[in-house]
Amino acid sequence: NTYQNLLAELDESTLREMTLTHQIQNLTTLVSSMSAESDAMMNQVDALTEQLADSRSDFHFVHNRNLELDKNCSSLAGRIESLQEELAGREGSVSAVLESKAEDERAIAQLRVELR
């Protein structure tokens, strides 16, 4: 009877060992799968980090170009305003010269009439 009890206990222990071995194999497979998944996610994180760095670099490049463009536009607007003021001044001078020329031509015409 004791022998049969020992055999039954041995069978139970063997069954428990097989169950535990199977669970360990399942856990080992799960750990391996999760490790591969973790590696893939780390690769994605690395790629996204690189894309983020590139995007930041592109943003700063465009931002700096926009600042330069704004500065150039402000400078150009100032130059245009200066040229418009200069043009207005010259238009006044041209008007004065044309008026003086017209007066001179009238005087010359009157002198010609007097000389005849």
C-alpha cells in the first residue's frame, strides 16, 4: 500500500514537473516574443527620434530664412519709401525747370518779336 502511495505521489510529482516545464517553455517563448517586440519598438523610437530631430532642424532653417526674409522685406520697404521721397523731390525740381523753360521760351519769343 505504501508502495502504491509512493507511485501515486511520483506520478503527481512527474505531472507537476511536466506542467511546470510546459509553463516555463510558454514563459520563455513569451519573453522571447516580447523581447523581439521591444527591439522593434526601440527601432521605431530611434527612427521617430531621428525624424523629430530632422523636423526640428528643418523648422529652425525655415524659421531663420523667414526672419531673414522679413528683415530683407523691411529693408526693401525702407528703400522704396526713400526712393519715393526722392522721386517726389525730383518731380518738384522737374516742374520748376519746365516752368522756368516755358518762361524762358516766352521771353525768347518776345525778344524775337521785338527784334523784328
